[in-house]
Amino acid sequence: MSAAPSSPFKPVESAAGATLPPSAAGPYQGVLRLIGFEFSLDTASLDDLEAVTHSVSRESFRGWFSAFEGTEEAALLTTCHRVEIVLVVPTPEEAARWRDVLPGPPESWRTREDLAAVDHLFRVAAGRESLARGEAEVRHQVRAASGRVMSRHPRPVLRELMDRAADVAEEVAPSGPARPSIAGVAAERLLALVGRARPRVLVIGSGTVGRQVAERLAPDARLTVAYHRIAPDAEFLHATGARAVPMARLADELGRADAVVTAAKFGHRGIRASDVPTDRRLLLVDLGVPRNIDPSVRLLPNVRLLDLEELRATRTPFAPPTAPDDPLEERARRSFDRLSARLREPWIDSLWRAADDVRRSELENARRFLGRLDADQEAAVDRLTQRLVVRLLLPPTERVRALPVGPDGDARRRIALELLRPPRPEP
């Protein structure tokens, strides 16, 4: 005999090898849904993105998850130009609660469900929604977000899904030379706009992005890297030909530079209009969210400010693959098929729990007729009743499990399970 449906609870084994999940309170009322919310430079202004990035912190996100007890799982992904929220919820009403607390213009939050949400996550992980198409950094950010998934569901799915998205992104990454990162896009644009050979460029920030900017500019510019606490290592400075200066000397270095790139995490406007020299032309490139440079510097004569919003506006649209079947899309669909099967299982669990409640109740009612039983006899009766429930429920629940995903399948599944569900046992 086949095994009964899988359960997040430890099963009780029968003599025939079939299983019944033990009774548990609070059965699920419907198929769990995957919901994705996106707020990005594709949907909103940089001003709004900056405000939303500040508001949707890890702390506030944890607070929302704690408050919305109906949410089974929640993940937050924040990059330099997007905020992505992925949820597993049991009802549209639960998704609406999240939607009501999300900050920023409501029309700037895109909502996706189920396969569309999975497909978008895979595209984000593969860098197809990034400023630099195909950049590798974003899949590392997806993996980091996977490690912070919050879950109260007995059969979690989000961490596995996000890890799979990052894995597939690596598998479908183009072979050959690496595509440019956001640092490469910024360096290329800077050299095109600065208007002189071998410009003096000040790179503010010696973290990952700051180092990448310096490496990209090294063949064509004279570099100075301003650091906050730890100076760049000698090997990096030798390879790029850069000077390293502490942040305390920022004012002096601004006075010497032809162009400035900020890739620091000030947490505020690190450079204001009063800090910027106005006696000559100066190009400023701000890669920060929140921004490192006060936008009011645009009012200064001879100063040009380039930020993420403008960089994104000049990007080349993504060209879909020439093959008729996009491997990324096909992998996303396969992952969703596996995910949706797991999200449907609570319906089956609910039915089997209800049946087992009836079985246990009827056994209690029958004890006065069975007389005194020893341990072996108790076990035999228990196994017999479990086998009867398995024989009765297994064929119809397998057919319910096979119903298609989507509104039509959900409606048929709901009717079938309501017809199959036994009445509550009498007290």
C-alpha cells in the first residue's frame, strides 16, 4: 500500500506501512500563496526609493512579521536600487495587510503572485533587472537574504527557493568576460563625461564597490581612494596606482579632483553644497542609496551630479536570448512547480487531521464496548483503524493533489475537500 500524504508532523506508523498524521490544532484553510512586492528605480524615483530603503529596515521588517501572525514566511532583499519582499501567505487578506503598511507611493509597489513572483526573483538573481545586466553581485545579495528568511511554517520553502534562484543565476551566467558591474557602468560614464585625458579622480569608499570603481578607472585616471577606518592594502594600491588618504582629508582632496565617485555608507549626506569647490568644473558620481551627495549641489555652477537614477536611465535594454526557450524562465517554472506542490500540501494535511480526529474520538467512544485490552490489543485496534482511514482517504486525496494550480484548480480542490472532510467528532 502507498504511503499517506506527507505531513509536517511526526506520523504514526501502521502495520501496513501507511501513515496518518497525528491530530493538530489550527488546520490550514487554503492553499498557501507566494506574493512578491517590488519597489525599485523601475517603479519609483530615487527620492522615493531612498525613503523606502530607510523605512523598510530589517528591524521594521521583523516587526511586521511578528505582528502579522498569519504570514507563514517572509524574506527581504535590498540592493542599491531595489527593495524586494517575498511572502508566503494563506489568504489575500494577509497579503493586503502587508500592502497597507508598506511605505512610499502605493502605485510604485508592484505586486506579483506565484509563478510571476518566482520568475521575477530568478530574473533579479540573474542580474536581468540590474543597472549592469548580468552583474554577479546581486546573486550574492540574494544568498544573503536567503539566510535571513523568517518562517513559522512547519515546511519552509522560501530559503530553498532563494538559494535555487542564486544557483540558477550562476548556471545561466554568460560565459566569456565578466559583464560590467554598477562600478563598471559608473566608470565608463565618468570617463565619457569628464572631458580630459588622465583625470584626477577621487573615489570615496574603499569597500567592494569603491575598489571595483578604482580597478575600472586605473588604466585611464590618476586615482585617490579616501577610506574611513582601514586603509586599502598595499597590493590593491600598487595594482591600481592609487593613493590612499583618510576621510579627514576629504576637503583637501575635493579641491584637487576633476571627478568624484562616492561608494561609501555615510548613512547621511556626506557631501553637501558647501563642501564642493565651484571655481572649476567638477563631475560628481553618487552610487549610494541613501545618497552620499546632497542633490542641492546641482544648483552650483560648473558642477555636474550623476546619480543612480540617471545611470539607470541610460542603460541598454535587456535583449532576450535568441533561443526560443529561455533557460532562466524554464528553471523558474520548474522551481515553481516543486514549490506549488508543497504549498498545496496543507489542504491535504487538514483533511487527514480531521479524519484522524474522528478516528480517535470513535475509539474513545467504543472503549466501553471493547472491555479491558492489554497493550498488544490496544496497538492492534489502533493499527486497524488507521489502515481503514488510509484505505478510504488515499485514493481521493491523490486525485485532489493532482488538480492543477490556479483559480479553477483551487475551486475544485476546495469543493472536493469540503465534501471529503468528515464532521467534527461529538464531544
